Amino acid sequence: MTTPLPISFFPFLLLIPAICFTICHANSNLLCIQSEREALLKFKNDLIDPSNRLSSWVEGRDCCEWIGVFCQNSTGHVHQLHLASPLSAPDFDTPPAEWEAYYNSVLGGKGAIPHNLGNLSKLQYLDLGGNYLGDLERVTFKLPSLLELHLSGCGLHPSSISVNSSKSLVILDLSWNRFSPVPKWIFSLHGLVSIDLRFNYLEGPIPDYFGNFSFLEVLDLSGNSFDSSIPNSLYSLNRLQFLSVRGNQLQGTISSAIGNLSSITHLDLSYNYMLEGRLPTSLEYLCKLKEMDLSYNKIEGGISEILQSLSRCCLGSLESLDMSNNQLYGHLTDQLGQFKNLSYLSLAQNKISGPIPSSIGELSSLKFFDVSENQLNVCNSSSGELMEVLYIDKNLILGEIPDCWNHWQDLGLLDLGSNNLTGKIPPSLGHINLTVLNLRNNSMFGELPSTLQNSSLTMLDLSENHFNGSVPAWIGDNSSLLRIISLRSNNFDGHIPHKICDLLNLQNLDLAHNNISGTIPKCFRKLYSMANRNNRENYMYVSEGLYLSALLVLKGRQDEYGATLGLVTSIDLSTNSLTGEIPKEIGRLVELRSLNLSGNLLTGNIPDNIGNMKLMESLDLSMNRLNGEIPLSFSNLNFLNHFNVSYNNLTGQIPTSTQLQSFENYSYMGNHLCGPPLTKNCSTKDFSTEVENNGSSGEGSKVNGLYVSIVLGFVMGFWGVVAPLFFSLGLGGMHTIESWTISVLNWQPAHLCEWLCYMENT
């Protein structure tokens, strides 16, 4: 039987949890070291902080609670500083407010980083990326425990920085700075495992010293100007897992010593343009290879031999292979189907010929397949259940597109443009989740299948075919995501459906060179993306990491737009049979950059509010029946660099502006205009003078025919009257008639009147 505790002992029991809590709480919230707090405050004093990001860094507060500062729980030592800029640099066309916010978020430097930063003896991680330290007199890091140093995008140059942490540092990131050449102090950091020097100003040969980093696993030298061959010293780094020399000016052949990179998983030699010759068979020893990018070089050889070398060791590991834009030739064989984990394959812009093997359907992981711009001539229909992107454009593919797409449920982009395809669009293409369909420049025909309305199209390009029928009204029903429509150069007829006005995201509409009639819909004002400023990106993304490119006809020429496609807005209705006036509502599309209504039957005045479309770069209203004057508001079109109003019935003075006077005369010919750049002076009272003619238009030919008819009629009538007088007046009157004949044929109006009076009196 236990003895009960005295009542007086209970208050002591209640104190035990409080004592334990106090001890534990004190242990987990140790104050930072005084010397480290002082070092951090001195570091702050040498920084410019416009947005007061370091407002918590004040004397008297525990530095372990300061923003960006991380301490070890057990010792209180500062072991990590995360001070990277919180915002990425905006695009060049970003609004000023966003640029201001970015600049305010960036820390700047003044003077020199104090040596007291070395008092952070336990600091292992330091990230100052994205801040501007280029104005610092000297950046010296003497941090004995430092493992990772990230100084990406800090505006540093070789003379402003050195690092003396040779025994500890393993990760060094100096990307996006101004280094040239490679700083020599880097080569004293023998323990480095990762070096990132991409996008600096490094040039000349790649230093052999890189071969001394026996522990190196990651080396990124991309985006520089190295112009040597790839040194054998790089091939000796048998621990290297990631190597990128992308976007330099490297030349020569790829050595067979590349087979020594037995640990390599990611190899990127792309965009050097001058790497040439055949690939060595030693590729067969790269058994851990997952991604290889050799695109945009001059590598040659048979594609089947290259795939044979790769298949000997990395059949199960290879996930991404890009050898586009080289000089590869030969046929694709069924061995392609052996790379079971391959998800990305690009062989575009080579000289590969023959059929696409049916074994492509065995690549169950394949999502991206690009064999565009080759000489392939047969496309075997195979299952592609995981395929997301399929480029087979600019080949020699014949025949009809098979109606077998029901199982391609993940396919988002299909590009079969510029082949020799015939037949109709198979209805099954509308049963999959397509976002991009490009069938341009083929010989396809028929009406558009209504199943396409079920897709989620962003881009529809059916231009340069023989499609007919009317532009379907359903095009605006379930396609609110459509941003690009090109039905150019077909046989479409009927009116422009008003449903197009429901496409709020539409940026590019091209219906040119068809047989479309009727009027231009007034509801165009509802095209939101053409009427309102959006936070558009330069790129128009199809999926993550993949942006769209499109062929657009702007400014009188056809160009491919990719990096700026998201910024382009255009309407092209040229060479149709549109009638009526240009609706004034079109002037509300203030974000429109290109408008082409040429070659129609449009009448009436040019709407004055087109002058409000101040971003307009290309405007073509030529070969219509427009009248009146060019609106004075056109003087506001300061970005205009392509302009044509020729062959209308326009009158009056050309408005004065820097842009309108910069165009050639042919932009105004075939009208009754005056003033610069034309030589006709507006001070003359006669505005009914002859219409200018360039000798090549149908209207000009009619004008010439009119003058010829008048002259011939006059001459015939003239001699019909004069001939009998030779016989009635005799020889004495012949001299008088001859003198008047010469005057008339010399177009002397006064003499012509006298001659008519003479004839009347006789």
C-alpha cells in the first residue's frame, strides 16, 4: 500500500513542467553569436536596399530571426544566407511599373564587402543571386565552411571578386555575369563538384584546367563565345554527369574520347553550328545517358548507324534525343522502336528519307516527335496514346490523312504542313484534344468537318489548300481559345460569320485570297485581344517549355514568327469580294498592328478613327473604291512602316507626318492626291488631272485605253472632215489646210478654235 504525497508537495510538482519548458525553449532559441550579428550589420551597411528588404536587420534583435538568415538550432551559428532577388528580370516590353518594382527589389552594393563577413565561420550557403554587386570595389569571400556560393546575375566582372574557400566549396554559380576570361582563382578550388559559368563573356579556347577537377559532376559553359575544339581534358572527367557547352562557337570533330564520360547523363553540344564530322562509335559506352542534344551543328552520317551505336548500351536510359539541324541522312529503321523510355525525339531539318517506320508506335513513352524538313515520303498510321506533339511538316508525304486518330487522346499539336497531302480532313481529328492543327500548303479539299468544333484549338492553319464552302459559323462556338486562324488562299465563299466575333482571344485572322463576299462585320469591335491591352508574353506557349511558331503574311511578305508571336495582332481580308464601307467599329481595335483590306470592292470614306490605332505598323487599303480624303488622324500612326492606299478614288492633300511622307510614290498612285511625297503641288486649282499609273494595274490599262480611244476618234473624225476639202478648195486652199493640220496635231487649243471657226465659215 502506497503512502499518499503530502498536500504541500503539489505546488512543487506544478513547477516541474514550467522548468522543463523553460529549459527546452531556451535551448531551441539560442541567440545568434554577437560577432556574427555585427558582421551582418556591417554587410548590410555596404548594401543599397531601395525596398527596405532588410528592415528586420536591426541592432538588439536576434539575427536568427532576420529575413534571409538561417541559424543552426544547436549552436546559434549563422549557416545559411538566402538573399537572392525575389523577382526575375521582366521582359523588355513590360510596363514601367513592373520594371520599377523589379529594380526596387534588387540589392545594390557600395564600397567593398567587409572582411568581417569572414567571421561567419560556420556559413555553408550564400545566395546573392539577382542583386547588383557590380559597383562594389572588391568582393572577397573568406568563408572557411562555405559549401555553396550563388552569385548568378550580379553584374560581376573578374577584377571585382575572389573566393578563398578552397577546402570547402563544392558548388559555384557565377552565371549571367561579365567574366572574361575564366577567373584563375576558380582553378584553385579543387573540391568543386558543380561549376556554372553560363552566359558570361568567356571566349577563346576552353581552358585545359577544367580537367583538373577530379570531383566535378556538373559543368555548364553554355551561352559564351568559346571558339576552340572540345579539349580532351573535358573527356577525362569520368565523374561528370552534366556537361553543357551549348551556344558557343566550338568547332572541329567530336573525339572518340567522349566514350570516357562513363557517368554522363546529360550532354548538350547544341547551337555551336561548326561542330562537324561523324559521331564516334564510342557513344556506345555512354550507358547512363538520359538526354543528348547535338542540334544546330554540321554533324553528318547515317541516322541508322548513330541509333545502332546508342542502342548498344543506353536503350533503357535514353529519354531525350535531339539531332535536328544537322546533315544526317539515310532511312529510319525499326530499331527506333527499341528505345522504350524515349519521350522526346527531334530529327528535324536533316536529309533523312524513306518511310517513317511503324515501330514508332512501339515507343510507348514518346510525347514529342519532330521529323520536319526531311525527305520522308510515307507516314504509317500507328498508335500514339501518349504522343503530345507531332511535327511531320515540310516532307514529301503523299496521299490522304488516315481517319485513325481516336486513340491519340493526348495529342495537342499536329503539324503536317507543306507536304503532298490530298483528300479531306478526317473527322476523327475533331475527337481528340488538339490545340494546334497545321495543314497548310497541301492539296487538300472539301468542307471543314463539324467535329473540329469539339477541339480546344489555339491555332488553326489550313492556308494554301483547296478547301471550299463557307467559313463555318461553328468556328466561334466552342473555340474561345483560338488565337490564330489562317484560311488564306483557298476557295471559301459566302459571308464572314459573325460568330468569329465571339473569339475573345483571337490575335491573328487571315481570310485573304478567297471568294468571300458581303460586308465586314461591325462586331469586330468585340475581338477583345485586338482591342485591349493584355499582359501578353513574347512567346505563345503550347505547353510547358514549348512555344508556338506560325507563318504570317505581314507587311507584304511571309515570315515565321516564334519568339514574338504572342505580341503580333493582325487582320488580313485582302483579295476577296467584300463590299460596303469599312466599319468605323474597326477603329476600336487599338492593339491591332497589321490591317490588310486591299483588293476588295469597299466604298465610302476611310474611317477617321483608324488614326487611333497607334500601334499600327502595316496598313493596306489599296485597290478598292474608297473616296474622300486620307484622314488627318493618320498623322498619329508613328509606328507605320508599311502603307498603301493606291488605286482608289481618294482626293486632297496627304496629311503631313514623319511616317506618311516616308513612303514611295507607289503607295499613293491611282488616286487624285497631292502633296509630299508626290510631286503634285496642292496649290493648283485643277484636281482633275490624269491619274498616276505604274503601268502594271488593270485600272491603269483602262485609263490608257480611254486616252487611246479619244485620240483615235479625233484623228478619224478630223480626216473625215478634211479629206473632202482637198477636192473642193483646190490647190490654193491646200496650203492653208496643211498649216492648220500641223497646229491641231501639235495640240494647240487656240489654233484649234480658229480652225473650227474657219471650217464653219467656209
